[in-house]
Amino acid sequence: MKKMLILAAGIAASAVVCTACSNSVNTISNAGVTAQITRVNDKRVNTDSRLARQLCLTEIRESRTNDGYLRIQIFLKNMTNSTYKFVYRFNWYDDHGVEVIDPDNENWTRKLIVAGDDVTLTAIAPRKNCHDFKLRLKALDD
């Protein structure tokens, strides 16, 4: 099944690894990673070219919770020299492509990423019959 990710406010970077970031954040992680990762191919609709230049999508992963709900993780990197603020919201779709209403997720979630750092957005589908998702992002003005 093809997973769709339409970034309504945009993220244009298509490389799996982001480069050319003038600020960087040092990280330390397990060198012997043993996790089996399921990556998701994405489809993008960019309507905000500024946002597309400032946030880099590095990876999308999917898994299932222990009780069978779809879990999505979106990895983003701040490509700017300053803290970047945005809001986001996930929409969920069943196996027929019909949007599943989630009254607990009607509001936008505020997020910020310091210069050169990355963030993971994680969401769990509201029902077990959810098979697809859409992430919507909007930049916030300072």
C-alpha cells in the first residue's frame, strides 16, 4: 500500500541526508543499531517555498504499536541559523482513502527547532483501520 504524505505548507528537500547546514548540532547515538526500520516513500505538495528551504525532511518511518495502531515518525532538520517555529497536524485515512475524524487531534501542535538541530514528530492513528496519513505544516511568524 502506498503511503502518502502531502506537506501542505511544504518541505522540498528530497535527499535522505541533509547537507549544507551552516549550523550543526553534535549528537551521540548507539553505533550498533539493531532496530528494523520501515521507511515510507512520500509525496509532497509545496505551497510555501520559504518553509521548504528552512525545514528538511530527512526520513519517515512507520511501525505498529503493541495493540495494532499505525505509528508514524517524521524526522525534520532546521536548515536555518536561528530557532525555527512551526505548527503541524496529522490527518488519518482508512483503507478506502476516507479521512478518519479524530476529535482529539483537531488542533495544531506548536513546535520549535533550534538552529541546525533536528526533531521527530510522532503520531499514532486514532483507529486500527487507519492505513494512510497526511502531515500538514505551517511556519509561524516571529
